[in-house]
Amino acid sequence: MRIDCQSHIFPRAYIDVLAQNPHPPQIELLYTAGDDSNGIGSNSSTRERRSRRDTSSTSSAQHADEFVITYGDVQQFRLREEMYLPKRKLRDMDKAGIDMALISTNIPGPCMLAPDLAVKGAQVINDAIGEMMHQHPDRFAGLASLPWQDVDATIDEMDRVHSLGFCGVMLYSHIGGRPVDDPTFDPIYKQAEAKELPIVLHPTVPTWGETIKDHSMIPMMGLQVDTSFALLRLILGGVLERHPKLKVVMPHVGGVLPYMMGRIEHQTEVMGRGREHIKQPPSAYMRHIYLDTVSPSAQALRYAYEFSGPDHLVFGTDHPWVDPQLFVTLVETMDIPNSEKAQIFGGNARKLFDLGT
């Protein structure tokens, strides 16, 4: 059985919430110039941008099918709604022989929004995922978005999605600029541990993105480096020390952490740096972290396999950004026993997320 542990949607209801955000990240719709009030022209292929925040009619967002997520002048991502539709996802899953996908939203997560929008944003995302789970219970499972900046609301939402059958929650590499090991968030980690909800890390545009915005270096490398810092904070900040039963998934074959672990441990164990909140070497905590397969490199995948072992590697595709078949082929062609391929493709995820399939 193949279970995709990194597969994304971007619900229309969340687009409407994001459109109200008063600061970056923000959203612009793409529309065809010279047409009616809906901003869609049937006789012209010329696309222009218009800020969704500047339109007085919600029909514009309801009819537009292309959007641009902007992070000020630091980064932008162009989205096409068709890429995220359930029927498209099911078609691509079937083509690649993927049986189930764990669904989460793309960036920006609601933790990047203004406080009054964050809770609503998380709820509409989770409602959309819940509807997909209801319509296709054998094909989709849910990873919940949370308004991390509001601890009480986050715990309430965790309780709600847990009752709806969600199997995990999302954590981005920073919470609106705040580090993931900020003590404020400790009750959330405690609740995730108690509910046995794995935390799935995901990149977002770094707070230091201004320094690497040239040459597309943010999506090229910055996202993975920032997520690596986030996981290192969970370790060195003592979050995993205080919550030893907390389950964490690190995307993109671990970012740069597996490759850098030797230097990290030399700093902590030989130089005595960064050990204020931990009792074990960083690698001891890393042994419990799951890595996913989302890196288009056989060499990187092999390194992740050797680093984490077959028991802590889960299959992922980053759909719809990447063709799922790429990662299916990478795992299939690994020179490892078929039993271990079965673990990576689905066995580990079934156990980790308690899917019972």
C-alpha cells in the first residue's frame, strides 16, 4: 500500500480569508483585462493581476482560477486552483498507484495571518479537508492547520479535528516570525503528545528571506534550511526533551540536518555549546524523527535511508508541485529489500498516523 504523507490543497474558502490579511502574506487574483465585473475575459488570453483585497465584489475570487501569493517583494508563488481539486488529486494518485494521501494546505498557513483571521483560516482549511475525508474515506486522511499564535484556540481546534478523525497537525518553520521552541507554544506540544497527534513540519518563507531572495534561492534552498533550523530548535530548545512521546515528521529527507549532524554534535558534545535544555546528544532525538522522501535525488534518498533507517522513512510527493511518479520510481529503484520498500511506501505511515488501513 502506498500512502502519500505530503500532499496539498488550497481551499477556495481559505483564499477568501487570506484575501483579508492586512500584511504579507497576501493574495492577488489573476483576471483577464477588459472584461466584465468578474474580471474574466473569454476572448483574451492576457492576464493581469489585481489585488483581491482591493475588489469590492467577492465574485472576483469566486470566478478567478489563478492566484499569486505574495510575501511583500521577497517571494511570490503562483497557484492554479485546478491543480488542487480533489478529482485532479485522485487522478494523479491513481496514475502513480498511490492508495491514500494525507492532505494539508500549502503555505502560507494560518499561523502567518493576523490574529483575527488565523482561527477562521484554520477552521475553513480543516473543514475542506474534512469534507474530502468524508467523501473519500479510503483515499484521504487529514493533517490539520492550526492558529498557533492563539494557544487556546489552537488547543480547541486540535480537539475538534481529533474528533473528526484527523491523524496529525501541521507546524511551519516559524509562527508568524516567532520560533517554534518559544515556551508559549509548550501547551500545544503537550496536547499533541496527549492526543497522539504527530506533528508534521513544513517550510514557509524564512524571516530572513530578504537576504536570499535573488536567483530563486528561497524555494531552491531557503525553505529547507529554515525547516532544518525549526527542527534543530525543537531539539536544542528542549521541546523533545520535555515531550519525549511527541511524534515529529521532518519533510524533504530531513533538509540539511542529517548531513550536518556530525558538526552539530561536535558543537554540543565536544565544545559544550547549545546543551542548556537537552540531556542527550542531538542524534538521540533525531532517531525518533521521521523523514519523508520528498527530494528528487536518489543520492539524497539513500543518505536519508542510511541516516534514519527503514523504520523512520515515510513516502511523500509534495503533490501537486511535483509529479508523484518521480518519488514512486525513486523508492522502487532503491537497492533495499522489498519488505523495507513496503515500510517506506505505507507501513511506517500506517503505524505512525494510526490509519488502521
